Amino acid sequence: MVGYTPEKETQLFASEQALAGAVSGAVSRALFQPFDVLKIRFQLQIEPLKRSETSKYWGITQATTSIIREEGVLALWKGHVPAQLLSVLYGTVQFVAFEVTTKLAWRVLPEDVYSDHKPLTHLLCGGMAGCASTLVIQPVDVMRTRLISQGKQKLYSSMINGMVTITRTEGVRGLYRGILPAMSQIAPQIGLQFSFYTLLRDLWKKLLHKNGEEILEIQGSAVCGSGAGLISKTLIYPLDVIKKRLQVQGFEEARSEFGSTRHYRGMRHCLFTIAKEEGIIKGFYKGLTPSLWKAALVSGSSFYVYEKICQLLEFRKKRDRICRSDDKI
């Protein structure tokens, strides 16, 4: 189970939890990066997502075909290096921070409060884990967004070249563009994700127990993780659109082939401009479909791989402890 559980016979070290988080992030990113590319292309498009002379993209199939035809199959993994680094860092910090904060909550709160209100506790702990992760990965996220959004005209040849160029032309502040909506988005999203995961896991156990079936712990982590990812992403999605729009400010030259561009003075201006020009639903939920596919698949696989790795590490520790006991005898 994700989160600190005092009744566990074997508790993992933070380094072991970090390893599990890093592996889960790397696996999920490698498998589902194309959904992220599609989502970002949709989010950054000013024109409506419908068939017209001005719209570059208007559907998942059309966009995928267009990207492959114009840029090659590997374009679906565009920005994969910074994205992979982002996922590894994010998975590591997110899960370790969550395990640490839930353990701290268990020590500070009365035992009945922690047990009876675990979803609420996980909501708050997940929010703090999300804030910690965002501060660490924001520069990589900005670089990933820009690499994905540039077309045939390359302003950045690599992640390192991009970071150096941004720092030189825009200052360190350029690497943290969109940090306010990012923090506003990630903290509640991760909090909700962990909270709904806990709720869905409890329902999963009760449902299987009620039917007299064996509880499928690890399989349940994939199902419940997917559900938690879908719910949390849908609730917080508009902030993700605003974040992506702000991250590509000052980058309009490389995006001219994709359609219109806009200059936003900040989070509030971006919010009102999108609402006025593109509409609340059509503007703030651009790219929602690939994003939900990605959220479900990535969240489900992340929880599954994380719990599987933790299970294997716990099994190894138990085996080593038994072997040491046998040696003493």
C-alpha cells in the first residue's frame, strides 16, 4: 500500500522508496510519451480543435498522422530525454515525500484520526509531495514543453543547449515560467490523486472481500491508480493548459508553423484571454482526451510498478533477515 503503514512488518528505507519511484516514473514515461506530445500540441493551439483551414490539429488520429507524416515517428517521442528526466525526478521526489509526510502525520496525529481519516490525510500529504516535486522539476518541465512545441525550425538542439539558451536570453526566471499555475495545479492534483487512490483501494478490497474472492493487491493498484488519475486530472486540467501557455512565452518564433500565437502578461491575463477568445470549455479543456488517456495509463502503471518494486524489495529484506537468523542458529 502506498503511504506509511505502521502495521507493516518490514519498512523500506527512503533510498529504496526513491528507487521504486524512479523506476515507476521511467517505465510510465517511456510507454506513454506520445499522449503527452499530442496533449501539449493541442493545449498550445489557439485555433479551435475542429476541421478548418486555420486549425493545424483537430483530432487524435489526424494529429498523430500529421506529426508522423511531417516530422517522422520519433516526433511522437519529441522531448523524451527531458521528459524522462522529469518523470524519474518526479517519481522519486513524489513518492519519497509522500511516504515521509504520511509517516510524520502518523506520528503527530492521534492513531484513530490517522486511520479513520486516511483519505483526507493523504490529500494533504499528497499536496505537500506535489509542491516538493514541482519545485524540483519545473526547469525540466519548461524545457520539455519547448522541445515538444518547436517544429522544423529548431531553436534548441538539445536539453542542455535549451537550458543554456533560456538562461542567457531570459534569465533563470525563464526556467521557472508558469511556476504559479504549476504549483496551483500540481499540489491539489497530486493530493487528490493519492486521496482518491486510497478511497478506491478501500472500495476495491471491500468489493472483492464481499464477493468472497481473493484480494488482488497489486492488480488493484493499477485499476485504482488509473481511476485516481482520471478523476484528479479532470478536476485540475484547466490549470495545466494555462501552465503550458505560459511556459512557451518568448518562444513564438519556433511555433509559427503551428498557427497563431499569443503573448500573455501573466496567469490572470492568460486565464481571461483564453476564456474570451476560445471559450471556457473549448479553451480550458483543449487536449483533454489524450490527457485523460495519459493520466489513466501513467497513473495506473506508476502505482502498479511502485507497489511491485516495493513488494520485491520487502520480500528481499525479509529473506535476508531469515537467512541471518538461520546463520546465527
